[in-house]
Amino acid sequence: MRIRRRARDVRGVRRSRGFTLLEVLIALVVVAVALAALARAGAQAIDAQAMLEERTLALWVADNVIAEMRLEGAPAPGRRQGQRRMGERDWHWQALIQPAPGDDLMRVDVAVHAGPRQPTPILTHTGFLPR
């Protein structure tokens, strides 16, 4: 008959075992991966917030341009461009004014750029004006 012996110290009391080095390292890797994922998600949220703020300000600039044209009266077809200050930034806009189908309205397409040399507009907004 075989007798099982448990690990005991010199006084006969059972020894408690802690984590091995490998278990601690695996736990640290899991925590590091989770923290990296959280940091990336946070950075993406900040980038999305900045983009939404920029697009909102550009939309307000385009709305203001269309409202000013509406106050001027019936604009002549053609192109216009200008600059507006909104949200402590200078915005550049270009408007294309053309007759809308039906000849009762004028269609105004306003493209808003962050700078004068930006090739791609941040936002393009369309409005209609009475003739």
C-alpha cells in the first residue's frame, strides 16, 4: 500500500503555493493587450469627435452663405467664392449657382474647405433660392 504525502514544511504544516512566474507573465500580457485596445478605442473616439466638430462648423458656414444669398435676392448664375470666420477658424467656400429644374428656383452648391489650397472640401451643401 502506497501512502500519499503532501508537501509539508519542517514543522509538518502544509505549504501554500503562490502563482508561478509563467502565470504572472501571462496575466501581464492579457492586461497589456486590454490596455492597448482601450487606448486605441479612446484615440478613435477623439478623432471622430474632432471630425464631427469640423463638419458641423463647415455646415454652419455653408448655411450662412446660402442665407446671405437669400437675403441679397435672386443671384445670377455662376460661381462665387469667399472666406468666413467660424469657430475661431477661417473657412474658404466656393458656390456654384445654377437654375434648378422647373425654372422656379436657383440651386446653390456650396463647398467648404479648411484652407485656400485644400483640394477636397470638408463638406458640400446644397440649398435652393427663389428666382
